[in-house]
Amino acid sequence: MSIDPRAALSALTTALEEHLVAASARRGEEDPIVEATFLGIIDAFEAYEEALFDAFDEVTPLVIYGEDGEEGDFDDEDDEESDDDSIDSDVSKVAE
């Protein structure tokens, strides 16, 4: 069952506003309320993007990144290429 894109957008806007309130009242570097609202943005964004795609075959130009700056959704091919690169460099070190 698909969510109405307008309702999903409203939930995303609310999540962003809640994060702003939490960030402005932060109590320490690892405030659990800020962390919870941060994760709430991710959930709301994913719901909006899914609703937008289901209704209109459209996506946003936005991407969710993890804490290390990498994209949250990894393609298996990218992981395999990275593994191959490290194997190639290990083999060349042994050959020298």
C-alpha cells in the first residue's frame, strides 16, 4: 500500500522541523534526542521518495549519506570492484 506523496512530504517537513528544535536544544555531543530526530529525517525521506516514485515514477536529487560520508545504499558491483582493486594491489606487492 502506497502512501500519498503529499502526506509523506508533510511528514518529512515535520521531521526536519523536529530535528531543528532538537539541535537547538542539544544537551551534549551525543544527545539521544538529536540522534533520534536525525534518524527520523532518514525514515521520513525514504518514505517520501518511495511515495513519490510509486505515484509519479519520480525521485529527488537527494542522497542519504552515512556517518563516514559514504552513500547509505551500496551497489554490490561497487563493493566487488573495491575488493578487486585491493586484491590487485596485494598481488603486485607480492610479485615485487
